[in-house]
Amino acid sequence: MSNNDNNVLQVSNLTVAFSGRTVVEDINYTLQQGRTLGIVGESGSGKSVSSLALMGLLPKQATVSGSALLNGTELLTLDEAGFRNIRGQRISMIFQEPMTSLNPVQKCGEQVLEMWRTENRERKAEGRQRVIDLFKEVLLPRPEKIFDSYPHELSGGQKQRVMIAMALINHPDILIADEPTTALDVTVQKTILELLRDLQRKHGISIIFISHDLGVISQIADDILVMYRGHMVEQGPASEILHNPREPYTKGLLACRPPMDSHPRRLPTVEEYLEGEKPKMKDETIAIKKETDRSPLFTVKDLTVTYTLKRSLFGKPLQTLKGVDGINFDIMEGETLGLVGESGCGKSTLGRALLRLIDHSDGSVSYRGRSLDTLSTKEMRALRPKLQIIFQDPYSSLNPRITIGEAIAEPLKVHRSILNNQSNPTTPRNTVTELMQQVGLSPDWYNRYPHELSGGQRQRVCIARALILQPELVVCDESVSALDVSVQAQVLNLLNDLKEHYSFTYLFITHDLGVVHYMADRIMVMQKGKVVESGTPDDLFNHPQTDYTRTLLDAIPRI
């Protein structure tokens, strides 16, 4: 990073404050042509804010100081008209969530063409062909059809490729990728990272890649900048940061990722490293019980869930899709059964069908030998306290208008008539505050609202709400996928502690094979509605039997 002739961007003493409160302070780095700078840190560390400042996209109450030279142009003193000449032309950005970044009522091709039309409004036919050629370059299938498709008609990976095409249409000098793979499957994530590397080699662009996962950063970055609470912690070549980190925070970020070669009882956390501790991971390992040591809690036979895609004028199904296709398995009492596969393979559908949140079209589900298919609504309601679910997104899972204490207590009120028949000497408030302490939330937060909590804290609220009825089965539906790796480690430790204390049974649904390897006693791999392979984590990872499982394993980002 010493050749000044190749420097595309020079950032010096970048500081950002909101209403007098400093959120980013004294950030310094140099970006060279054709290289990738990885900026890594937890949510709230200032990664995105520091990059949005370069494009003039911060709200008006933000105060920005310092210097950011783009090939001699000072970005931080530009007015709005000046930034309009920069955005999309010299610096482009790929945002984290493509579904919210794309206009749902406008065709994908038109949205990309809109970026090009700012300078070339008259050449419509030429612009359409240019977009189609760019869709081919980012490896979108059927580019002519996707040009005329709406965002909801595309998969997550395809939408992200449209966003990449939109960012590249004007051949920018710098591409800022803000968590572009966080919500994607490991296989799609791998293809997006490979695509960015290929486009970088072809066009010579420089990339700022923002992520909270050092595993992902290791796959693409030449240099790494680590941020914590708005400050630079350390920076240097990727190999040096990943293999010889100097600072405790960086060491903690690396260590809290679930290991692929062992089953530690607890994952180390960043806080432990910041406090000067160095946790021992391999001295204690989880004793995984054999399937023969347990009795079945759930028995699933030939389970099929069919969706109707198209009906006739009179309601007769004309086109159907099997979301779950003839699955057979048992969930053993006290185990954690991992369920993995790409988006759309039927994982969440299976979990919801198991709890009768959606109806299945064929097969049977039995709980402790009792068929759930024949239960009436009233009988099923009586069984609900024993069967709970933790959803993926803690933001949309909580009612923003009620306090977290009320949210956790809500199941007690809903199932009051059932619980009145059981001996429960404590009041609901005492039960809630006791559980809040167990999941790592302060009882003083009882009257706080969801917006006052971080993502990890909200997920703890959702876990407490699911566990307050002391269920026997908890379905964790991608419950840690949206969390920072450091918060993820805390939540995984919490789930294991609660399982050990209350003898819960988990159905752990995820697309992250590293997480499921750590959590699960047994893993099932799903593809296109079917279970293609199952076994213990070590057997599955060391001796995969199908090409699909090998593909999933090969896509895991390893440092």
C-alpha cells in the first residue's frame, strides 16, 4: 500500500458525528487500484457510516470532518450537485438487502437502465442491450427475461447480481459492497464473492468490502481494517490480520466463529478477550448422545406439503409445487437435530408443518406417539405451550408498541386457561424477570421497547418469549443468521445452556454449516423438498455421501 501512483482513495482522519455524538473517529486508510479493502467489525462499529460518508448519503444532521481524496477530488467538501457527478460514475455501492434496495413495482432492467440514463437518456435501444450484456457478465440466467422481470420473481442471489450490475454499469473506479452476502446461502455467497473477484480482475476496479464475518472477508480482501465502536483497532495485509492479529478484539472475532474440527462446550466471546481472558476451547467437548439412548419425541412419516401455484377460474389447482416431498424422520427427545440446505429447499416449510402452523397434504406427524393430524383446533391449542418457535428476524418478530417485558409475558396470558391447571406459585412478572436474567437481559429493561435494544438483545427477547412456557420442542428457524459472529456466539452458548438446564429438544434450521456443526447432535441435509443425507456432524463433514453436501461444505468460508 505504499505506491502513491496507484492510490485511488486516500482517507485521513475521517470523523462522523450525529447531533454532537461522535460515531466514527479518526479513520485512516489508503485504497489502491485493483485491490480490495475489507472493513470488518460488529454492528454499530461505524463500518457503513464511514462508507456512506464517502458518497454523501448520510442524513443532514450528520457532521463529517477529515479528508477523503478520490484521485485528487476532495469528497467531503462536495455539495449535492457534486456528489451526483460522483455517485454511480466514480463510486458505486451495493447495499446489504437487495429486496429493499430494488423498487418492487419497477422491472429490474429498467432500474439498472435508470442509472445509465442519467448521462445517456436518448439511446434507449443501446441502453437495453448494454444492460442485457451486463446481466450476462454477472452470470444472470436468461438475461432478456430478467430485464423484464420484477424483483419478487427473482431469487436472493439473482437480486444481488442485479444490484451488482446496477453498480457497475457506469464503470466506477470504486465499488463499495456493504454486507452483500450476509443474507445469502453459503453456495450463493461463494458465487457472489467469485463474481466480484472476476469483475475486479476484468475491469481493474477497487473494492471496499464491508462485513462482520472475518471468514467472508478472508475470501476476498487484500487488506483488512478492523473497527470497534467507531475506532480503528488495527489494519494491515489480510494474511497478517487473519493469522497474526495483534489486538484482543481481532483475536476475539476470529475465535468466536464455531470451529469445524471440534465440539467445544462453549464458544469464546469477544468480551472475554477484551477483558484479558483467553478461553480454552478444546479441553471440554460436548458429549453427543447416541440416537439409541433416546426415545422419539416426534415421528414424521411421508410428510408432503404442496403449494398451489395456479388455479382455474373455478378454483381447481392447475399447477402445484411440493415444498416438502415425502420426508421421514424422528426427532429424539433431548437432541438438537440440525436441518440445513439452500433457500427454497423446504427447511422452514418443514418446521412450520411440524408445528401445524401450515397444513400438510400427505403423510403424518406424531408427538409422543399421538397423531397431530386428527387434533381439533382446541386440542392443538392445548398442546401449543409444548411446541414453540424462534423466528429468524427479531425486528419483525416483536411488536414495536409493547415493551419487551409484555412481549415475553404474552404467551402466559394467551395460554392462561391451560396454565391455571398447573401449579405455578410465581406471578407472571416474577417469571419474566427471572427468565430475562437467564437469557442475559437486565430485569431493569422490562419496560423498554424493542427499538431501544440491539439485534442480539432482541433475539434474546424472542428466545425468552419462546421458552417462558417451558416447551419440549423449540424450532429455531435461522435464529442466529442475521447476527454478528460475536453476538451469534453468545446466543449459541445461551441456547446450549438453556437446553442443558431445561432438557429442551431443538430443531435447528440454518443454512450455515459451521453453526450447525457446532450445535447439532444429528444433521439432515435437504434439497428440493427431500432429505438427501443425514448423520452425525463429524460423519457428514468428514465423509459426505452426496455431491450436494460436498458442494455445501466446499462453499463454507474458511480462514
